[in-house]
Amino acid sequence: MIASIATTLVAAGAIRLYAKLETWRQESASAFARHHREGVVVSDQGRVRLGRALVPTAPLAADRVWDLARAADGAVYAATGDSGRVFRLAPKEPAAWEQVLDDPDGQALSLAATADGKVFVGTGPSGKVVELTDPKHPSSRPDPAVLYIWDIAADAKGNLYAATGPNGQLWKRSGDGAWTLAYDAKSAHLLSVATGPDGSIYAGGDGEGLIYRVAPDGKASVLYDAPQSEVRTLLVGPDGALYAGTAAEAGGGQKTAGLGLFSMQEPEKGGEAAGARSQAVAVAQVPPVDAAAAPSAKAAPAGGSAAPKPALPGENAVYRIDQEGVVREVFRAKALIFALARIDDRLLVGTGPDGVLYEVREGDSENTPLAKLDNGQILALLAEPGGKLLIGAGDPGAVVRLAANVTDHGELVSDVFDAKLPSRFGSLSWQGETPPGTSIALQVRTGNVGEPDPTWSAWSAEQSDSKNAQAQAPVGRFVQYRVKLATRDPKRSPELRSVAVAYRSMNLHPEINKLETPDVSVADGAAKQAKLNIRWEVTDPNDDDLNYLVQARKEGWPTWINLTDAPIAEKSYSWDTSAFPSGRYQVRLVASDRPSNSPEDALKRERESAAFLVDHDAPKVAIAPDGRKAAVTLSDDLTRLVKAEYAVDGGSWASTFPDDGLFDGLAEKASLTLPDLKPGVHLLMIRATDAAGNVGSGDALLTVKD
């Protein structure tokens, strides 16, 4: 059932004006993963579901648990890296871990249980296989050159297969205890082994990242060459497909990484494998499933690819190889993949060094971090009847149980959202699924400080299945929501996909930061200043869209004249002043946020410019002739004079200058002497230019007698 609700938040005190409607939307994994979570998990597709509880088993005296196995009687065995010790947990509660093997060999590395009820452990550095269910603990070695039994697996007939090092060999132990070499691989070490339902045997190696298949007839082949250097874990699915997890460390290149937590050197008897111990961490309780955010991980598309892309340094993957040999990458993470398990249609992936357990839903191309252990690595996974899962961890060693059922409730509390201004919050909507017996409920609260404190409002009443329910929340700058997920069916969880909060901030006036008009008095007179370019800078606290009305008023006019027929969106205006009289003017800019608000809510701001000149009038020229001399008077009513020229008898124009040498005022005097004039009457023309580009002229007749 797809469900949604809309909850209207009504302001406790009315605010007169509000800006345009905006929405705070949350619908991604990155958004939800930042929030506080209790009892819920977030998938890489941003789906929030109820988590499952992690319950520690009895304490275990070990640094790490390399492998887990279940015997036919239900007892669980744990192989640890401490002086070759193996522990057993009885199937009945209450139970404590009982040490069943303390072998002189340094490491108990791998476990396998056969259909006839036997349990075996593989060790190193002596390369033995020891039967645990026989009190005498009989043991055997595949070959004196075998030093490590990195992994063992049993087939339906009770045969054992051992992945060994340091010669990269796959050995078979038949029911009578005899060992035969099944395959001598290219890899220096074979780290993982699994048996298929058709009798095929699969092995994963280090160094080259090769996955081998030994067919029932004994013919061996390379099934896949992974981009990473180590194939650490193998799992055969119910349909016969093979899942392979890699654990190549960053720093040395994907094809050259070493054995990770393991060492390729033989330690002394009774000691740990060199390099087997990663950096120790303090003993900590296993956190709940809503622990801190896990490392980034992603599921591959459900369609997959026969050629998965190369891995970046530190990235590892889980590959699915079907019975036709087609490879799909179903999971990728910047982590080491140590263990795989399958429960129903879900793949479980155990990783290090952050101890994160992932759930992969291949059909939905989705993965979810189910839990993050305080332990450094998840080294072993064991599916249990009823959908439970046992997790073997390291640094420190522990075995914990992931419950089959989801928790009955959990919640997601959002980060605080800053609306920047006091706001009225409108509909709070969510999208998701609520199967029968499950529910999703939302609450909100508001405040005026960035961190919730006693000044914040209380959480509003829970709203769940009702649509358009009403809740009370006062106006505030900050808002936070809380989503509660619950179920009465332990097998079902509600699913939250998105949350959206609509709000209107208090509408504030636009701010006119600058209004510029041209100053023609500083122009050079080179061009007629008929059009004046007016510019402005305006900001709006609400980021509203704005429009502008430009008005002008001449000194002495009682009112303003609109220069624009209607408001404009541009932040400049070219004013053609040719149809306006000369004089001193002001411009007024009216900025309005009407495009983003209703007429009742819109706000505007006005600003008047400093006075400036509009000048269309030509300068005046007066000439007093005296033979070959003339006294010239130039004047302008509004704008500074910038240039004067003269011409005699229609000849070319020549510059003349004021007596003081400077054009720096509205009036200038100049004395003109023309010594080369011949006797007779001559025409003298004078023209003057002001800063606005206006040109005025005057003329006089000069009479030269001798």
C-alpha cells in the first residue's frame, strides 16, 4: 500500500506577509543517513526500514573468529586465531562457549561440517585437518608441503575439499580419510573453496584474483579473472550460481595486494600468523543496528554486466557467476569482503576494516548496511534456521546473532533545517509503503536557535494514517521532523522513501544596494548625451523574483513621471532624454517582489538618485572684434565647456583655448589674435562644445585696414 499524509502546520501567531512557497525535500540515502537513527536502517537507494537486533552470544576468549560451522546436532563451532583453539556452543540455552580444541598448531583457520555429523577444522602453519567431533581429534595432512588450510568445504557425499597454501593447491579428502590432489593452481595460495550441487568444486586464489572450477570429471578451468587480487570468500546459491567476494587491500594495486590479514610466511609453532593481527581496538559492546553510517557501498544494476568495470584502489566487489559462466557485479564497497551468506532472497556481506554487515537485494539493485560492529572485521557468517544469522568478528573476537525479525519500532530524527528567516511551515508529506500491520507517523517541532533546546516547541501530535491532519507548530526559523516506524508483524517493515516540508518564510523588503546615473559633467563632449544608461543592484532576502519601475522628476516638478510603461525585469534602463527638457533631474527606482508573491503579500522598496543633468542646450558664443584681434566670451547654463574652435573665411577649424588655459567652468574668456590677416573684411566663426556634446556657435566680421 502506497501511503502519504499531509500535515498542515498553523502558526501560533500570525505574521502579516510571507514569501513564495518553498519545499525542503529529503529522498536520498545521503540525506537520511546523516540523521539520527534508532532501530532503523537506510539503504543505498534512500529507503528507511526497521532494522534487526544484534544479540551477543556468550563471551568468547579469542582475538578473532575466522570461521563458523554448525554440526548436525545444532551445535555451533568457532575457529579462532589463538593458539589453534576451537570453541563449541551447545544448541540449548543458556549456553557458554566450550573449548574443544587447543592444538599445538598456531592457527585454527577454517571449518566444515559434513552431512554425517562430523566437523573438521583446518589449521596452519602445519597444514592439518582435525576432526573435532571425535574426542581423540584425529588429524591428517594433505601433503608435507601444505602449510595452511585456508578454507575447507564438504560435498553431499562427505568428501572434504581444502584450499591451501603456499603452493595454491586444491586437495580432496575422501570419506576414508585419503588425500588426493584435485588441482595445482597458478595462484600461490587458494583462499576459498565451495562445492556446487552438480559436484563442481570452486576455488578462489590470491595474487591474480582467479576463480577456478574443477568439474565432476576432474577437468579444471578458470571460471573468472576478477579485477581484484584476492578472492577471499565463495558461496553457492540455491540456483547453483556462484558468489565470489574479493578482499584486495589498497595501496599496492588491485592485482598485487598480499594476503590481507594473513601472512605468507610461516610463523613459529604456537604463535599467530605474522601479520594476522590488524591494529587492535578497545573492547566495545556491539552497537544496535542503527549504528553510525557505514562506508559507501553500492549494488550493481539487476541486469548486471558480463564485463564488470575495473575496481578503484581499495574497492572490492561481490560477483555472481551463473551456471552459464555469465558474470555480474552485485555489490561494491571500499572495504574488504571477508564473508558471504544467504537467507531467503537476500545476500549478506561481511566486511572490514569497519565491521559493517550489508544486505543485498539483487532484484531491486539495492544494498543496506544492517549493522556496524565495534569489532574491526566481520570474518565469518553462518545462516541459521528461521532466518537468523551468526556473525564471527575480529579485534576483539566475538560471535553475535542477527535476529530474523525486525524490531517492533524505530525512528528517524532529521537534522535541523534552517529556513534562514522566521517561517510558517505548511504541509509535511511523506511517501512510502505501509504493509498491513505496519505504520509510519510523523511529528514536527520548530525553534529560533540552531540547536534544539527548551525554547523550541514540543513535538506535534503524531500523525500517521489520516490524510490532511492538522497539527500545531509555531512560526520559527528552524524546523525538525521525526518519523516513527512501527510494526505488529515481525516479518514486515514499513518503508519510508521521502519526506517533504513546505514553508513560507516571512517576506522581507528588497534591498536596493546601488542606483547609478551618469554624470554628464565629466564626459568629454565627444558624443551627444541623448540617452542616459541607468543601472542598479538589488537583492532580496527571500530570493524572490523582482521587477522594477523607473521614474524621473525634473527639479521643480510636483510629481514623478514613469519612464517605463510597465515594470521590467532587467537591472538597467537606457533613458532617451531627447523628448525631455534640459535641467536637473532625479530618478526613482521602485523594486518589487510581486513576481513571487500575491498582490496582498508583495513588498517593494524605493530609492531616489542624486540629482544629475539633462542638457540639450547649446553653449552661447559672444565675439568682440578689433582688427586682427577678437575677445571671445563662451558660456553654458548647465554643463561645463570642454572645447572651442575657430575658422576664418570658411577655412579649416583650429582650436583655441581660454586665457587661463583650462576648460573648467560654465563660462570662459579667450583672446584671439590673427596676425596674418590681409587688409579687408573677414568672417570669423567660433563654435563651442559642452560636456554633454552640445555645440553652439557665433560669428563676427573682422575689418583689417592695413
